[in-house]
Amino acid sequence: MRRDAAALTDGSRLEAEVVVVGAGPLGIATTLELANRGHQVLLIESGHAAFDPRTQRLSDADSRGEDAYHARRDVSIRRQVGGTSALWGGRCVPFDPVDFEPRPTVPERLWPIGYDELEKHLGRACGWAVCGDPVFNAREIPSLAGRDMTPGLPDGDVRTTDLERWALPTRFGSEYGEALDLHPNVDLVTGLTCTEIVCAPDGASVDHLELRSLGGLRATATGRRYVIATGGLEATRLLLASTAVHADGIGNHSGHLGRWYMAHIEARVAEVEFSAPPEQTIYAHERDPQGVYVRRRFSFDQDLLRGEAQPNAVAWIVNPELGDASHGSGILSGVYLTLRSPLGTYLLAEAIRQAHIKTSRPTRVRDHLRNILRDLGPAARFAVTFTYERFLRRGRKAPGFFVRSASNTYPLHYHGEHLPHWESRVFLSEERDELGMRRLCTDMHVGDEDVAAVRRALDRIDRHLREHGAGRIRYLSEDVEAGVRAYLQGIAGFHQTGTTRMSAHPDDGVVDPNLAVHGVPDLHVAATSVFPTSSQANPTLTGLAFAVRLADHLDDALRPAEPVTAVPAG
Ligand SMILES: Cc1cc2nc3c(=O)[nH]c(=O)nc-3n(C[C@H](O)[C@H](O)[C@H](O)COP(=O)(O)OP(=O)(O)OC[C@H]3O[C@@H](n4cnc5c(N)ncnc54)[C@H](O)[C@@H]3O)c2cc1C
């Protein structure tokens, strides 16, 4: 069942077995997993089915924020049923085994659980994301196994057979909207924001949730278990803002709440030139036997990362800067002009559109028009085919496009682990949103070691390519480190990890291995902020695996004990 807060009466007291706050990917997966096993779930969502700017402004950052790295909040978080999946690209990759282990770059054992806990739940996570089977290596897919990214390049310290998978892209609000509406065990209330978690006087359990609507309604919710699934930043904000009993916020017993804020280190500072004939390079998407789009990437051997001070990272091939008409491609120029036009804002999430049209060189429209005229046939064919595959086709959409390089040279996008730094943090400001909740400030810290890792990783790819006569890496400028910091400006914060970190002991983090807040066992956090390290991987698939795992745990905890049958003494 779905209802809007406007249908409630002021002072309503909502009740359910489990109360989930936030209908993004993780909240929806947790809700439906539990509901499918017979549990009554109340799902509280601040947004509505459609985007509403007034609701969106509840997530705005403090206006004095001077965090140069962080993306604007309106392009990095979405308050709407389905959450930020309304904006996401849909790239699905799990964290790696090495992410869970102590290693030279992260010597402490930060994760209280091992990779096996993720692996067990990956199949179901892929199911929720609709990204196919949990197979992430081309050698394990017969139709892809026989080909290499570039002929004869074996896996070694550097690997080129690992795959990323792509979701539909799955917009969780529309994909699961009907299931939420029709499920007899789900009560979804939209337009209702949780403004505070109020604990019982002893602080060891939740008494109730305070709920408010923009229409002025106040309500409360109670349940046997509570799951905060409001996204990495908003989950942290809600815990920090819940000060009625815990003066510094719930889960802040050891000062870790809001600390260790990580995103990913991203950069475009180099290009790869392959030696083989250009037509032999696999530079674009491929499809697995179920039609799921997959893509090869440069990655690093797990044992290498265990032995050396190199953060986990990957790199993938990208198109040249669309805005720099010297690429000479009518297709790229056509896409650039389309994305720059008013139509562009309807075609892509704003953050992704901005990334595509960002250019380091001044651009003249007439140079792009010249490219298009010179390439008219291929550009027109591309426009028709891609429009169909990306926007019109039902179901699975093309995640993007890549144009073959005649010189077999492609820019590389580095996507690497952001190391945990205590001083990288989020905290509450004195500014308040329309519902009276204190806004969040971010102060993201990127360390020299995060930046230095980029050159180290790319040098290693270069060595591997040269050793096998397969190609080489060329840096775009001498000051690679400055290039990394410049690229990161204003784009970090799409992937929000670390600020409610998981730990075995309360002294070391916010939630326990079952995602319950230490000391408040009925309160759980299902958000990517529970990850103590950030991996090379985009976080949502791993987040979904942990949501599924949490649902299993809650199902066990809530299931009535089996009646004990007395066995007559023999
Ligand atoms: C441009 C962009 C591209 C991305 N691409 C990828 C990608 O390719 N791959 C990937 O893995 N990840 C990607 N991400 C990240 C991905 O979108 C998030 O990891 C994912 O959406 C997190 O899911 P969630 O359910 O934890 O939170 P969210 O999706 O943020 O959902 C949280 C929900 O909680 C609601 N809410 C918030 N506060 C409250 C409150 N107080 N009370 C009630 N409800 C509340 C919100 O309205 C929202 O519906 C991308 C993100 C962006 C911005």
C-alpha cells in the first residue's frame, strides 16, 4: 500500500514490525526482502514518486560550505521514491576481497567481517540491481572468454579480464513501485521525513521516530526494529541530529560518527596507446548471454595489493573530451552540442552531463559543426541508433557509447580507493532546513597519498603494457598530481562511505557487523556509509548485498522461536 503524508491526520502514530526510513535502492531492497518473508514493514520516504524541488531542498548543504571537492548536493543526492537511483549511471561492481583485509595502505583491520559475507549475498544484490549473474570476469563467460582487451595481453600484476556490469539502468522507484504499492505487508508513506530518532531514556533502544511533512503534519512511528536507509550522508545527518538522549548524536559514543568521509579518487591524466591494429581493441561495451552490458577495465592483482603500498584502483577507457573539437569526430561533436543544448538536461543526470561537457580547452561551435558536416553519414546513423538504444528501447538501455580511435589511443579514467582520513568529515551546521533539521557540512580531505596513488597505478599499467609489447601510457601533463586535484574539484561525493563505519568494537566505529548501532541493538543503518574503506568499486551493489544480509538477520531475529516439542523420556 502507498499513501501520502497528506492523507494522515496530524499526530498520527504509525506502527509496524519493522520501520524502514528511506526508499532508495537499499531501503526498497530491505523492505521487500522482509515483506516477502511475511514481516509487516512501514517504509517512510521524504520524497514523492516524482521529483519535487521543495522536498529536494531539504538535503541542501550548508550554504557556507567551502568543500572544493564536493559536488553540489542537488546533483549527488535525490529525495524521491527510488532515491539517488533516479540519477545513477548503473555501473555495478562488487568490492574486492582485498578491501576487507589489512594491507600496506590500510594496515589496521577495519572491516569486522570478510569478503565471504559479501560474496554470499552478491547473487541477490545483482537481482535487485537487475544486472545479471554475479560473474565479473570475462574468462568465466564463454562468449567473451576467447578475446582479450588487446590481443595477447595476459593478466598479471595488471589485469584486463575483469568486468563491470550495468543495470537497466534500474530506477528503483519505477522498477519496484508496483511491488511496493501492491504488497500486503508494505505500508509506504511518501512526503514524510524522519527528523529525529528518539531513544528510550536509558539510550539503549529506540522509543519512536519523529516524522514531519512539508504540509505541517507531525507524526511518530514505532516498530520492533528500525532501519535507517536514507543514503550515506543523510543517514549520518539523522544520527547526528538525534540528540534527545545521546547529546552528541546516536552512535557517536566513540567520536567516529561523521568521520572518515570517503568518496573515490577520480582522474583523467593519461591516455593509453595500444600497439595492435585499432580494430582489435575492445574499447566499448560487450553483452553477456542475457544481454546485460558489461565492460572490461584495467584492474590490479589482489596479491599485488596485499603486498605493496598501492590503494585499490581500476582504470577504464573513455572517449576524448567531447568539447575539444580537435578529436575530429562528428559523432563526438554531435553529442557535445546536444548535451550543451537545453535538450541535454533532459537526457542525462546533471552531474553526468556536466562531466561530459567539461572541457579543458576553449571551444568554438563552428569547429564542432565542421566535424559533423565532414562525418555526416556516420553521425546521423549514430544519432538514430543510439537514441533508440539509450532512450526508446524498453528494458535494458545502452549505458553509453564509445567511438573507435583511429590511432588506437584512448584517454583513461582512473577510479580508485579514497583512503580513510580522520580529518575528512561531515558535521551539522547551525543552519536549518524547512523542517527545522540542522543542515550538513562536508569537509572532504584528499591526502597526498591518495593523489600519488594515481601515478603509481598508471605507471604499473604502463610497465605491464610495455613488457608484453601491447602498448604504453602517456601522461597528459607533467604535473600529474595537480591534474588529479584539478579533476576532483566539485565531483566528489556521489559515493558516500565511512561516516557510520562498521566495527567489531564500539570504540572503533558506529555500527556492529550486523549494522546495528553499537549499544542500540534495535536500530540499524543500511547505507554505504557503513563501509570502513571505499574500494575501487562504485558502492551500490555492495550496499545492496549488505541490505539483503541485514534483511536475513532481521528475519532471523524477528521470527518466533520454534515451539519446543517435549520428547517423552525413553
Ligand atoms: C550522478 C550519480 C551517478 C552514480 N552512479 C553510480 C553507479 O554507476 N554505480 C553505483 O554503484 N553507484 C552510483 N551512484 C551512487 C548511488 O546512486 C548510491 O550509492 C545509491 O543510490 C545509494 O542508495 P541508498 O538507498 O543508500 O540511498 P539513496 O539512493 O540516496 O536513497 C535514500 C532515500 O532516503 C530518502 N530520505 C533521505 N532522508 C530522509 C529522511 N530524513 N526521512 C525520510 N526519507 C529520507 C531520500 O528521499 C531517498 O529516497 C551514483 C550517484 C550519482 C549522484
